[in-house]
Amino acid sequence: MSKQSVLFLCAHNAARSQMAEALLRKHAGDRFDAMSAGLEPTTIHPLTVRALNEIGVDVSLQHAKGLDGILGKQTFQFAVFVCERTQENCPHVYPFALQRLSWPFEDPAAAQGTEEEQLQTFREIRDQIEARIVEWLKTMATPAKP
């Protein structure tokens, strides 16, 4: 049985979408191919890396990707918008996704304060994304065991 493909979309592909990609792999990498992309890709935020490393999720092989490398080249079962900005700017971009989901999360990269306060925001968003993925996975059909 082939894996279902999921594309997580965000503005910069630096925090939320990267977290979602990594966390879906952690929880169901055997069932789903996860990818992420952004409208204006930058680099993965260092606090994204730290927040994920704290829970044993390595993103050293991930990098920020733009839609230009994906549009028209791949079909996805699910396109998941994790920020309002992307959803508002791209309501027609994904004819090649069978289902669109909207899971908006606060942008942790916009957090103010000390580095520790900012890291705490990244942890909170990471935990919210992980909880949303776990709940979504419960609604998905589990393949029968042989």
C-alpha cells in the first residue's frame, strides 16, 4: 500500500510548516509522505530546530522550500495551511491536492522577549501542532494488519 502525501504550507517555511512536516514523520512516517513549502521561503528558524531537538526530532536534513519547485510537479492527497497568510494568498494554488485543510497557528517567529521567552513560544506552537496532528491521525483510517 502506498503512502498518502501531505504538503504543509506556510509563509516562509521556517517554523510551523517545518514543525508539522517533522512531527507527521515522527508520528506516522510509515503511513504518510510529509513535505512542507512556503510562499517566500527563507531558512529554518534556529528556534524551530531547538524546539524539535528537545523532543528528539531531528530536522537536520530538512530545508526551506518554495512552491516553485512543487507546483505542477507533484500531486498531494492533503494540502494543510498552517498560517492564515498562506491560506488567504493561495486559495486557488492547489488544484493538485485532493483535500485542503486549514490549521492556522500563531507565528512563533513573531514572538518578542528574551531568547528563552521566544523559545517558550516555539515550544507552545510545537506542542499545539503535535496535538493537532495526533488528533487528525485518529480520524484517518488505520491500515489493516496482515
